Amino acid sequence: MSKIILIGINHKTAPVELREKLSFSDEETLKALEFLKQDEDIKESLIFSTCNRTEVLYVPETGEQIDKIIAFISHHKKVDISEFKNSLYIHKEDDAIRHLFRVASSLDSMVVGEPQILGQIKQAYRVAVESKASGVLLNRLMHKTFSIAKKVRKETGIGDNAVSISYAAIELANKIFSDLSQKSVMLLGAGEMAELAVEHLISNKVKDIVVANRTFKNAVDLAQKFNGQAVKFEEREDALKDVDIIISSTGATDYVLTQNQVKRVMKKRRHHTLFFIDIAVPRDIDPKINTISNAYVYDIDDLKNIVESNIEQRGKETVKAERFIEVAVLKFRKWLESLAVVPTIKALNDKMSSIVEIECKKTLSNLNHFSQEDIEAIKRMTRAIATRTIHDPILFLRNTGDHRDDSLYLNVTRQLFNLDIPEEE
């Protein structure tokens, strides 16, 4: 039976410096999936990369191919294996399934209960489907993942008072400035993280919001939404002289603000405090800016302390969520096992026998004038028809070939004959 394996690093196993080295951009993900698709030892694959984790979920054709996947990460990110091997976690079978369910349900996030993670996993799956890198097993697994994440969010309080990284960033700004109503904020980037940050800033009644983005139209759209002001990305250094807080979440691969740029602007702003919150991976803000007087840089790892204070109060809800996940893992395992040839053939036989018995009973109950001999003859005939009907499908299922994806045919058979017991969502 096919294995499901997950290899990755996250905020618990690796610092931001290492995570950013192993982070896959959208373009890199497409190339990497194409590469894995060409590999005869890898049957299905999906790559999931956010600011807090990079994970490769895959189904090997033979063996486990763990060393091959580690070498693949090293090759694509041009990072020596020795640099990251000790930070990797490797989950197989139920552990891989459980890990994925926990990640999607936001139980493994830096901020337990944060809502963005599910959208990010859905996007990663979309890319895998469009690249034709996922197949029967990962498709089913991902749909079950979305289903359990939805159940956890709906039936537990895990999302109540959830603090996203964006929210934690605003909390931090609040602590430093004590009153944000007189402060101006510049957002670098206009994506989902930036939008969430803006919502939190507005609830804290900040004075002004400036948005800078590489695509000026996106900056204008976000600024209009919140009565802010848009500036071109090239104007970001000049805009520093009029703001107090910078929240950066671009997809850039290099620093978008450097030590020299901030040094130049500090003179113009008479060394008033400038506060940078970098929620991007790879990092946007040069950490050397911390050496400048009255300039403070916080990256995603610095937000952990604020975030962790919420975890305790969600303990009970987490226990409930973990219980839902355990049930979902067991159900998925049952489905995986059903994809073996013997259980599917047995289920097909049982289904046909059941139909024959029910229909025979129904028909014969109205034929009281038949002798016992006639009744037995009719029963034999209906059983023979059923047996002949499924004879060829069973032969086909038994005839497993070396170059055939059995899980695909078994899954189709189970769907065609409706052999799966409907699951409660």
C-alpha cells in the first residue's frame, strides 16, 4: 500500500534565518513540483511554504525516498544538507496525516487559532493540482484536511480571541508607543497579512496609514479601503520621515529597507523613534537597523512572546480539537486500507450479495404459488447473474501491473459501486 510522508521545518525547529533560506516562492514551487513529477520514484507531491514553515508532502512510488527529498530541498534552495538536516522533522503514514490535519486546523501555528493558514494550504493544493503533481491519495487527503479544519473552527473556540501575527505586531506597537492614535503607520506590501494589520490598526485608531507596494494599483486599492494614502514603492525611503511604525510583509527576496537608508532618514526626522515590524520570510528589514539609535526592528520570531500568552487560555479547546483530529486520522486510515485489492473485492462481493438477497426477498414474497424448488432455482439464477456481472471487474482489479496506479482504479471502483460508508463531516 502507498505511503504518505511529510518532511519539513517550522518555527519550532528552526530560527527565521534558516527558514528564510528554505522558503519556496510561488515560482520556485512550480519548478520544484515539475522536477518531482519527472522523478519515477515519486508518485504524488505537494509543497507548502509560508513564513513559519516549509513542508514537502509526498507519496513515494517505491521505498520511502527520504534522502532523495532532503537532497531535492538542498539542490533547489542551494543550501548544504548539513545546515538544515538537524532541524527537519519526518512524519510517516498516520503521523504525517495527523500533522497535516493539525497544521490546517491551526494547532501547530505560532499563533494557535489563527485563520490564514487554511487559505495558504488551499493555495498550495491548488498549485499541486494545476501542476498535476497530486493524485488520488493526496487529493483525498487534502479534501479531508479542509473538512477537519472547518469542523475544528466551527465546533471549538480555538479561533476565539485568536491573535494573528499581524495582530501580535500591533500589540507590540501598542506596548512601545502606549497610544497609537497620534502615530502614523506605513505598510510595505498589500497582501493578506498587510490587510489584516490595517484592520487591527484602525481598531486602535491610528492617525494615518500609508501603503507602499510594488504594484501601485494594489497599494491604491488597499489605501482606499481604509482611507489611507498610497505611495510608490520607490518612494518608501522618503516616506520614512513622516511615519512612526513600518509593518513589512512583501514577497521580496532581499531587504527592502537597509541600514544606510534608515541612517539617512533619521537625520531628517530628528531621531524620533522609528519602529519596524518585519512579518515577512525571507525578512524585508535589514536587522542591522537595530544598531541605529532610536530605531527598533522586530522580526517574526520576536513576536512569539506576545503570541504565546494566548495559548494557555485555549488549552481546553485544543484538547477538543485534538480529539476531532484523532477521529479524522482513524477514518482516513480506514479509507487507505480499503484501497488494498482484497478489501475492495470483498466489499464488491458483499454489496452484490446484499442486493441479490434484498431483491429476491422482495420479489419472492409475492410469489406464494412457487414451490421451494422453484424458489431455490430463482435464488441460484440471481446469484449467478450477480457473480457474472462483477467477474470482469474483479479480474481487472486482481491483475495488478507494475506500471499501473492501483490506488486510482481501486478508488474509482469504490466510487462507481458506492462501497464507502458515508462519513460524518
